[in-house]
Amino acid sequence: MNTNENWLQLLSEEKRIKVFQVMIDLGQKCFFYIKKEKELSSPHGTLPVGNASFEWFLKQEVTRDFLQNIRNGLSPSMAEIKTKMYSREIISKNNEKWKKEMSAIRWEGSGDSIIECSCSVIRKAAE
């Protein structure tokens, strides 16, 4: 594929509509993840106790990034690779912040399953 080609433009109109519907559904999940993160975050002006909201933040952030990569024309496979790299950066920064609290340290691949799930539903819609 030419690097200037947009993956979405290569799909038939019918498949593109299905992919867009899945993208809307994934976007709705982002709103749910944001809501859960806010419920678990410390109120403004206070110090957080633990790292409970990070899981929801990570889900929201990697889903949002994956969708952005698809919107920018990347294929699902390339969007998955790029988003996994971004996920590892987020987790690395979080681990650095919480390095003294071993229970808050995350495996760098913690975001992979949500990214792979997003990629899978996009691929299925494009079949």
C-alpha cells in the first residue's frame, strides 16, 4: 500500500460504513472509561491515594489513540503497532511516578489487550 493512501478510502462504501459504526461504538466506550476514571480520581486540589484511576485512564487513552490513528488513515495493523508504542510510553511514565509503590507498577504491555480488542472489531467490520 502506498503510504499516502488512507486505509479507510480503500474500503468499499458498505465496509466503510460498518467501520465508522464500530468507531462510533469505540468512541462511546471512551466516554464510559473517562467517567469511570473520574469516579476513581481524587477530587481537585487533593492528593491521590493509590493509583486506582490509572486503569480507566489507560483504556480511554489507548482507545482514543487507536481511533485517531485509524482516522488518520493507518491500517488497523499499523494503528495497533503505533498505539502499543504509545501505551508503553504512558505506562512507563506512570511506573516512574509510582516507582516507590510496587503495587502500583504496571506491566508495560498492560494496554495491549484493549488495543488488540479494538483492532479486532475494526478488522471484523472491514471484512
